[in-house]
Amino acid sequence: MLGLGVMMANGIACGAGRVAAGLALSLSADDIISLDGRFHGTLYAPRRERTLSIIVTLRFKFERYFRFAWEEETSHLERSQRDHREILKCCRSRNTEKAGALLKKHIVGSGTPLLRRLKELDTGTDSGASTR
């Protein structure tokens, strides 16, 4: 599923693991956005140019929303990092079905803090960045 299993053929898992480790240490929204993009891009780089192109385009279009969510609230970053480790573990063991399911859950879960924050702003129930 999603071509994630091909990453082991070129040793891409090591690169993705290094990016994930760097991401875990990142504090600024700029670094988080950049490294998160590199992590996901690394998963598709070997043989999925079209998929990678779509992902890059979508990330570019949504970057302002990622930035908004990650500058305001960082509580989801720990879960996101845990997702990255689990996806990587599945890729290393070539469990592409589980990796794909985890990736879908990760994408949906990454949008949840943003949607919550936008709803707060829309309804005027601004809780701010109290979860930092």
C-alpha cells in the first residue's frame, strides 16, 4: 500500500530515521515543518515521484495552516513523533498494509489540532496556546 515497502531497497529507512530523530529535537515551527516534510518525502523518494510531487504540492498549499497550528499548539507533536516511529518500524519490516493504515491515521490526527484551533477562533472560545 502506498509504496512504502520499497524504501528498504535503497536504505531509505536510515535516512528517514535520522530525519525523525532531528525532528524530535526541533523547537521552532520552521524546523518542524521542514523536517516533517523531509521525513514524509523520504518515504516516497525511491520510486514514487508522482506521489511525492502531489505530497510536496499539498504541503506547500497547507504550510500556512501547519505553521498556524504548530506555532499555537505543540501538544500533538509527541503523538506525531510516535506515529513517525511506528510508520518507520512498519516500513523496515515491510508491513506495508499497517504502514499505510498508520499513515492515514497520522494524516488525520495531524489535522485535528488545526481544526480544533480554527473552530475556537471561529466561535470566539480562544483557549490560546495553553497546551504548550
